[in-house]
Amino acid sequence: GAVVSQHPSRVICKSGTSVKIECRSLDFQATTMFWYRQFPKQSLMLMATSNEGSKATYEQGVEKDKFLINHASLTLSTLTVTSAHPEDSSFYICSANQGRYEQYFGPGTRLTVT
Amino acid sequence: AQSVTQPDIHITVSEGASLELRCNYSYGATPYLFWYVQSPGQGLQLLLKYFSGDTLVQGIKGFEAEFKRSQSSFNLRKPSVHWSDAAEYFCAESTLGGGSNYKLTFGKGTLLTVNP
């Protein structure tokens, strides 16, 4: 149980374009999902917390207009990187709450912006 | 601000040897603590968690962790390491974030290398 999927696993896009990453909880409903960014050999950095049916809460320093988050259902959240630039290249990981305190993680999405 | 400290950036052990990965937390009288493992290019897998009760918790893959309030520690242990245990290990604490959501604060991680 508690399986979270992400799609795509890898994406390459050109600078200036937008890319959407999906995060799904496959066998449970998640009222809260989280989006993280991870740089090579570093820990996870929380970008935002999204609650189903409401606006996401962004961490300090994360641009809301650049990283659009939508959590339209209890099993799906999406992250759209708008007008992507090479510095946005990173490993993006989502997670979903099961219970109040613990999170289950997706396998991650490797974004490369050329 | 709350923080989770993993003092060891990189640990190397021989296969079959015992392992202890250190973790110290700084927040809360009743912490909610986790250990996750990450293989290269993968997401995080939950090894074990501590919320309350018995201070020695058992997890998957033969791992265990002991919560010590007096030392603000939650160290991960395994009696005999297997080559497949080579990975990055993250300690995390669930803390109250914006609104009523609990969020995870991660340590910087410990990279485990296993020698044959």
C-alpha cells in the first residue's frame, strides 16, 4: 500500500517552454501533497505544500508564478514549470500524506532544460 | 528553527559489518521521526518511523532505530550490512508547517558505501 507515482520519470525540454509533472497516489487518497526539489548530492528542499481544492502554500524563495501547482483531486497533483531555464534542471520529487505526519514519496522526475 | 542533523556525510562499511547512522533532532517534546532510504535516481522509501511508545522501532530490510530523548537522537542501526544497502539515508522529522499541515524537515543525508 501507499504507492505514489510520478510521470514522466525523465523529461528534456527547451529553454522557454513549460513542462508539467504529475503526481498520483495510487491506492490511497491524499488531501495533502508535497513537491520537493533535489540537487545532486544534496537533501530534499520542500518547494510547496498543496491541499486538495485549495491554493498551494509555497516555501520562502520559491516563485509561485514559475512553479504552478494544482491539486484538483484527492489522488492527483501537478507541478508545471513555466518558461523553464537551464537553472531549473533538477530532480523533482512529490510525496503524499497518509495520516497526518508521514509522507510517501514518488520515484522522482529528472528535468533537463536545454 | 527546527533542524535535523546527520553528522556523517559518508560512511563506508564492509559487507557483513554492523552499521549505525546518526541523527539528532531539535524540535518538539514529542517528535515524529523517520528514516528514509534513497537509491540513485530514485524516490525515497520509508524504512521506519517513531511516533510514541517503545523507543526501539523495527523497520523494513532488517533496520531498527532507537529514540533517545535525553540525547535528542534517533540513530539507525543494522546488525549486518548487505551490499544492496548501499544508498543515501535521510533522517527526517515531521513538524508543523504553514497552516495546519505537517511537513518533513530532512537532514542532509548520509551516503553509505558497502565494500565487498
